[in-house]
Amino acid sequence: MGAKVPMKIITIDQLKEMLIGRKYKYAQVHHTYQPDHADFDGKNHIDLNRGMEDYHLNVRKWNYIGQHVSLNARWKVCHRS
């Protein structure tokens, strides 16, 4: 099983601040069909992101999910620190 990292909800403005001064050539955007909009209850953003992480670490046997931020159905940003 791979290593889990801390997650927290941040704003779009906080994300923009984090990216200032970084020299990224690309941003890769992924789409997921699960969880979908109906799964979000307004309070379970981190739980649902943790579920995606658990799937990749435990089922797919990856060492790390490789995903730094998730923008979910309610426009919340989940950041993996």
C-alpha cells in the first residue's frame, strides 16, 4: 500500500497563490465518473477524495496517486499537501 498524504479544502484563490512563481509547462486535467455530483453532500469532499486515493493505492496497487489537487462538483479544491 502506498503512502497517504494530508488533504485539506482550499479556495481557488489559495490555489492561485500557491501556483504563483512556479514554472509549470503543463497542467493535466483528469475526469472521473465516480464519485459524481449526486455523491457530494457539501461536507464529504475529503472523504470522497480519500476514497479515490484508496482505490488507486489498494486496488490498483499504485505507490502514489500522483494527483495534487481535485476540483469537485461543488467547486471545492481538495489539496494534497
